[in-house]
Amino acid sequence: MDPIKPEALVEMRNLTFGYGERVVLDDISITVPRGKVTALMGASGGGKTTLLRLIGGQNRAQSGAVLFDGQDIGRLDQTSLYAARRRMGMLFQFGALFADLNVFENVAFPLREHTDLSDALIRDIVLMKLNAVGLRGARDLMPSDLSGGMARRIALARAIALDPELVMYDEPFSGLDPISLGTAAQLIRQLNDSMGLTSIFVSHELEQTFAISDHVIILANGKVASQGTPAQVRVSTDPLVFQYVNGLSDGPVRFHYPGSSVAQDFGAAAPRAAVASEAVTP
Amino acid sequence: MSWYRPADVGHAVRGQLADIGYGARFFLRLMSLSGASLRRFGLVRDQIHFLGNYSLAIIAVSGLFVGFVFGLQGYYTLQRFGSSEALGLLVTLSLVRELGPVVTALLFAGRAGTSLTAEIGLMKAGEQISVMEMMAVDPVARILAPRFWAGVIVMPLLASVFSAMGIIGGWVVGVLMIGVDAGAFWSQIQGGVDVWRDVGNGTIKSLVFGFTVTFIALLQGFEAQPTPEGVSKATTRTVVIASLSVLGLDFILTAMMFSI
């Protein structure tokens, strides 16, 4: 590796992004260290997937910068953006396999689109990638024949087909049984180390996530609540991080959706009482 | 919405203009990316097979039955003037100039247009379009352009199948069942149909319809909300907009061809 490259492969500087009026990410700055596994955690709807889409250039920041290997993704034209995307692989939440192509052709797709390799060479590469995710034997199945965990592993083989530098995983663990979950977690770690990747994954699962990641970022309310090694995050005194890491139902994130108070809804002045008394008297 | 409030009218007009502008930009993007997809003709060929082959049965059967009915109705009218031997010419001109292109386009919108819209809408819902963009593959070039050109190429072929089946239908009813003279039936067709004015104009019509119907189907699919409800709405819109466009364009094209 070139020694003068910045240590962070992805860096966000004072980034703000929202959909319409709603601000999703508010002036956040994070770094994703090169060669490491970074976990992105936080409450649902907290902008984790949006963050991955910003790195991939599918959304553009309203202010601030998203640097991928020193390039500001938000300022690239389509040609340079596509060149940058060829250095990234992204695994979508449900795999997003092409339904009309079988497993082999799904993994071969990026190779056929971007390279002039011979069929024999493509076959070898595809089988190697499938072997890395343990599904070499599934090459002739159609996506409709696969379980959720298998579909995601095939999608992972497709995402690494062009040997990217960065792999992004959008909720790779959601909806998986414990065996598939453990397999997926080990795969993320192993591929990262054996292929010299940098990995970012979005997760809600605590145990495996802390076990395999080198760096953890917790987002809350559009801000970075905590950032550091799993050990540092685990002992964080921030009440929000404490609630999240310990899985408590009430804390800074309330159990009850905001509305009128208990007294207003159930007390003597509640509208229900008036309606009920009218119903009783004829 | 109340139509008399200027703000609402303005909002609706602006919405329409934005849609038209989006459609026009989408069209330019499709055209500018078509060169690459035509160079990879295998992609277009697969879609020709898909769109053409699967529409063939409905087109052929419809053509045959339209021909049957034309044989009966045409004979009824022509025998009043004692010119029932012109039945072949009547059937052929009606089909080649008018009904072949139009009915084929309407059936194509219902059979292939809806399947294009639903396919692309569902690809969008399954994030297959997003994943392609993330792979640095332009979905307009890879998915839409081959389908578009396949639709344009397939429509004239289907329209000629429709017309040919219709003429056979007219022959079955007119010659075999009613007893119009077979020699008169065919020689009237041979003498009365002009390759350029009749067949050529019909082919131009079906090319224009192929262009229109396929473009509308692709735009609706690409614009669909990625939800079951959104895809179902988009499919309905494809049939409605494509059918109305075909009928409207048919009048304009016929009027232009008459004046030439």
C-alpha cells in the first residue's frame, strides 16, 4: 500500500443531510479507518443506511464533505463517481439479487459489465468468490430458491467480485437465525482480513457486532453519540449509549411516543368519562 | 382540490410541467445511452425474444378473429353493391393501413407494456436498480435501452403477423364459407394494394406506436413508487396512457398520410 495514503479510507467532515424538512444527519464528523471493520449502530431511522448511501454517492450531502480516499464523493461528476464506485462493494439489506439471473450469473454480472475477461477466467473468479462465502455448490440455483441468509451471502460474493477496497453492509444480520448470523459475522471479519478490505456494517445486534469490529460508531438523533473501540463504547457514560448498549426500553429514548399525559387521557377530566356517563343514563 | 382557486390550478399545472420535463429528460438520456446497448446486441435480442415471442399467440389469435368478423361484415356491405369480389381488397386495406398497427399496439400495451412496467417497478422495489447503480452500471443503459429498442423492432413485426392472420381469417370466411371466388379475392388484393402507400404507411404507423408504447411503459416503470400499490398504479397508467396515445397518434398520422 502507498505509504502516503490517509489513514482513514472514508472520512465525513461536518456533514449535514436531510430529507425535505427532516434533518437526518446533523453536522457529523466520523472516520472509517483503513483495513479495519467498522460497525455503525444506533436506533432505527437514525440515518445509518443514509450514511452508507452518502458514501456510495446515491445521496448528496447538503453541507460538509464525504471523503473517499481523499476525494469528495459529493462533488464528483458521473464518470468519476462511477470510477469511485468500482472501488466499493455494497451489500443491500435483502441482497437485491437480480431475479432473472441464476446465482452464477449474478456474481458474474459486475465482471461481464466491467471487464473483457474470457468466459473461462470469469468462471474461475465466480467460483472462487462463491467458495469464499461457502456457496460454490449453489451456482445453478435461482434467487427465488435461496433462503434469506444464502441470498445475502451470494450478494456478498457479487459485491466482492471486482476486488473492491471498501465493502459496505446494510444490516447484514437482520432476520437471520443464530447460525446464519454467526456465519455472516465471521465472513465479514475473515473477508476483511484475507482480502485486505475496509468494511463498514450497519447492525442492531450487540454481541457479534462487538466481537468482530475494530471500531464502533453509535449514531443518535442525527449526531455521533459515541465513537471508538468496542471496549471504549461499552463503558461510555453517555446515557444514550448506555441505554443502547444495555438494551433498556426507557431512557433518553422514550418508551412512550410523545402525546398527551397519562392524567389527561385517563384522569377525571378525560373525555371518555363524559361519553360513558351519557351512555349509561337513558 | 378546488379548480377555481388559482393557487391549486397553478400547483397542478406546475406538477404537470415537471412531469413532462422529467419525461423529456428521461427520453434524451435513453437516446444518448442507446448506442452502447445497440452495440451489445445480445441484450436487445433477448428482449426481442421475450417481448415478441410471448405476444405472438395473442396477436395471431386476435388477428385471425378480426379477419373472420371482417369477412362477414365486409361481405354484408359489399354484396349490397354487388361487388363482393372486392372482399379481399377491403379486408387487406383495412388491416394493413389501420387495424393491424392500431389493434396490435393496443394489445402490445396490454400484454408487453404492462409486463415491462411491472418488471422495472419490481426491480426498483427489490433495490435491483440501486444495486446496479452502486456497481457503477447505468440502469438506463443496461436495463431500459435494450427493452426500448426491442419494443420498437418488435412492433412492426407483430403488426404484420396480425395483418397476415387477418387476411387468412377473411379468406376462410369469405372464400371457404360464403363462397366468394378465390381468384377474385386474391387478384383484387394483388392489384389494389400499393407497397409504399399502404404497406409502407402501415409500417411507419406501427414503428411510431412501438416507440410510444414502449417508452411510456418504461417511463412508468422507472417512475413507479417502489411499493406494491405504486407498481399496480404504474401498470394501470401504462395501459391507459399508451392506449390513448396510440389512438390520438393514429388520427394525426392518418391525417398526415392522407394529405401526402
